[in-house]
Amino acid sequence: MRASECDILILPGKGGGTPDHWYARWAQKLSTAHRVEQRDFDRPVLREWTARIAEASRAAQRPVVLVGHSMGAVAGMLVAPDLDNVVAAMLVAPASARVLRTMDDVDPAFAAAPVRKLAIPALLVASRDDPYATYEEQTERAGALGATLVDAGDSGHINAESGHGPWPEGLMRFAHFLAQVKG
């Protein structure tokens, strides 16, 4: 599958990111990418976030590929099993349930929701020094999801602050992943 053959839903994390963030750049660069806006990026509510993703998925004209970062990746992985037209997902640095439970401004449902195995191809890109999830937590999560774990080395939270503004390696990995997805 090529990017032009699918609708790519970009799922930002808590705070919504900055224009320098890799997913903001991807949303501009990829003609079929659409950023899913949330009512409140600063105080995430799982029910609202998953509803917005589902709404964007229903509006899609082509098969859907989810690309989420941090809280967006968590929301994407939790709603993906309920969306019939989602054919793949790339989950980058999803925050762990352990960390989510410590965040006062985050709906506890993010941490409490059960992780369900995905029936679609999925990548989980994990850093070995991410402050929001240990590599061991990401390894367990990838196994529970049935996702392929991608070791990003010591990459922090894989965001602009950790030096991943453009993140060309991630875009190349995404293109390679898409090429293996059947529409």
C-alpha cells in the first residue's frame, strides 16, 4: 500500500504537539494525512479522544492507517479494534499505564482500559530511555497487541524535545511498513 491509497489519521499526544513535531511535519508532507483534533489536548478524556478518532475514521474515503504518538498512540490502540476500516497502525512511544496513573490531568480510563490484540498489522516504536514508558513495558504491550516492536534505541520520547522534529528515519520506517500492508 502507498500513502496515496489510504487515509492516514495522525493522532497527536497530550498537549497537541508543536509545528516542529514529526507528526505535524508528516501531516503537512503526506497529502492523505489528516490530524485528528481533540476538544482538549491538555486534559485528555479517553471517551472523547476515541470518539474523535472513530468519527475521523468513519469520514475516511480510503482504508485508514493510524499514526499515533504517546497519548494519541494509546487512544489509537484502544479504539482500533472497534474500527472496521482501519488496516494498520504505527504507535510511537505510547505512554505506559503506570505513568498515566500518575498524571492528575489525564482521565484514569486511559490507564485502566484493557489492551486488546489488534487484528491489523501494527508497529510499536519504543525508545530505550523514554521517560513515559520503559522498554520492558513497551515490549509487553507490543506482545499484548500483537504488534511488531521497533527498537528506536536511546531516543527519549521521540518528539521534538528529544531531537526528533523531522524524524526522517521514522518516515522511512513508516513507508516501508505501509508497503507491506494490504489494502
